[in-house]
Amino acid sequence: MTVHAAVDGALPGLAAPTGYAVSDERAREEAQREADAAVEELYRHHWDRMVRLSYLLVHDEGMAEEIVQDALVALHEKWDRIDDHDHAAAYLRQTVVNRSRSALRHRSVVQRFLARQTGTDEAPSADQPVLADDHRHLILGALAELPRRQREVLVLRYYLDLSEAEIADTLGISRGAVKSHASRGSAALRTVLDRLGPDVRGT
């Protein structure tokens, strides 16, 4: 009879020791408490900024809140597999950007399907914001006209005030690509704002 067999309770009349099971259970409980506390802290400090980030990408407040909530849940579930917990905020930011992209793709598919069902020739862009007269919506509309990557870089740079290195890490691109997208995006945004008129340029 092997030692492992004995530990597993294979010997007649002998119960398997419970020390290992108790220790494992305590470790799991401690890991759960750590994950709970960490994600709660991220929620308190980053919820508003992450919702705003997602909103600037998807132009839908309810969808943005759902995206950030799902990102926090995903982070909690993966907490014990994250190598560097000090960079959890960066991981959250990256997850929010990725989920916002996925939401836009899904919305585009749905809109194309609805367009076919209703017999219209063209579905509205997934990036098109709800029209409104105020300047904020006009600027969001200008952002929505940019290519996705340029829009993401500008939002991360000018709204979250991230460095080139942080933007590169969030989007999974090089710092050189960040500079290129920022330059092209800024020039394109100025062109769009010029077309919208002087009142928008002055905001």
C-alpha cells in the first residue's frame, strides 16, 4: 500500500487526514477575500472613468455601464491568474476597450440584419451617435467618424491622459503606431470639426 493510497483513505478503518483539505479551503477563502477587496477598490476608484471611456467608444451610456460591469466581473474571476496585481487597473482598462470593440461589432451586425429585414439599403453605422443639438454630441459625432484605432488613441490620450507607453500597452500596438494614429487622428478630427462649423471648433 502506498503512502498516497493511505492518505486517500484506502486503508480499511482509517480516515484520510483533513489537514490538507482544511488548508486548501482556507487558501481559497483568502484568495476570494483578496479578489473581492481588490475589485471593490477598482470599482470605487475607476468606475466613472471606465464608463466614460467606454461611452466615448460606443456612444451608449447603458451599454458602457454594462461593459465595465462585465469587465470587473471578468477581472474578479481571473484574479488568481493575473501575474502582477499592481497593474490590475491597466488590465481593466484594456478589457474595457476590447469589450467596447466587441459591442460595436455586435451592434453593427444587428443593424445590418435589421436593415435587411426592413428593406432599407443601408444600416446606420455602429459608431454613429444619437443626433443632438448640443456641442458634446457633435464632438462625439466627430470622433465617431474617425477610424476605430485613431479614435481609441485620441480618447486614451486626451481623456484618460495616458502616456504613449500606456496607450501602446492598452491597445497592443507599438509606441510608434500610437504616435502615428494620434497625429492622423488629430488632423482628421480637425477636418471634421472644421466641416461642422466654428461653434463646434470653439468648444
